[in-house]
Amino acid sequence: MERVPYTEFPGGFNQVVLEESFVLNLKTTMSFVDFQMQFAINENYPLYTPPPEKDEDGDGPDYSFRRGRLFFPNMEQVRWQSRIQPYIDPGTGSVDYGAIDYFYREGDTYYLAGFWGELEITCGEPLLEIDELKNQPRTPGNPADSPAPQPS
């Protein structure tokens, strides 16, 4: 079976770099899996802006970030290969789920892993939603209304 990386999925997956993004929250139910995300965006994103410039020591982000979610609807099956409790900072109480280290499809099953665990999901096509695009008015000429550029 052919392994298809997430960057080749329809719906804007080529606009984000999941390995550099942050999982903010993860919710699983009997019918869906929902990752709340801080997405690292790339130049394919229709409202792309470059990251802030690095300081004189070379410190600073390599990406610009946008909030959104990665949603797996109409689940037929979800299997946790491993599930890890996220790190909770004792001083601030903030939760660190890390990133999505890999995400691909083989056949009808999606495979994902990160600091939070490892999942196999059989479901409908996953959805990538970026809040900034969701909130844009639909007007002619709006780059958010254009289909995502396809990799060449």
C-alpha cells in the first residue's frame, strides 16, 4: 500500500508544517478526533506573512503561526498505539503536547504520532481549519477564497 504524506492531502495541508506546529489540545470521542493547533504556516498559505526577523544573536521563530484545528470526522475506528500524558509545567500549569511528528495515510487509515502518543484512525477525509481563513468574508478576489495551491 502506498504511503501518502499529509502535504499531499487536499484541503490546504500543503500550507502548514505540522512538525513545527504545536498541539494545544487533543479531544477524542467515539465519532471524531480533534487537535486544536498553533500551525506553523509556509509560503503556500494564502494570507502568508514572513516570521518576525531574528535578533542579532540569530534567535527568533523560523515560522509564522496561526491557530486552527485538525479534525477527523466520521470515525470508523481509532486505535491508540500509545498514549502519553502531556507535560504540565508545575509553575504555570501550562500543558505541552508537543508537535505532530508524522502524519500520513495508507489506504483508508491515517497514522499520526507525537509527544502526546501514537494514533491510527480510519475515518472520512481529515479537515484542516485555520481560524484566520474561517473568519474571512467571502468576497471576489479574497485570497482566502482561492483554492489551495497544489504542489508541483
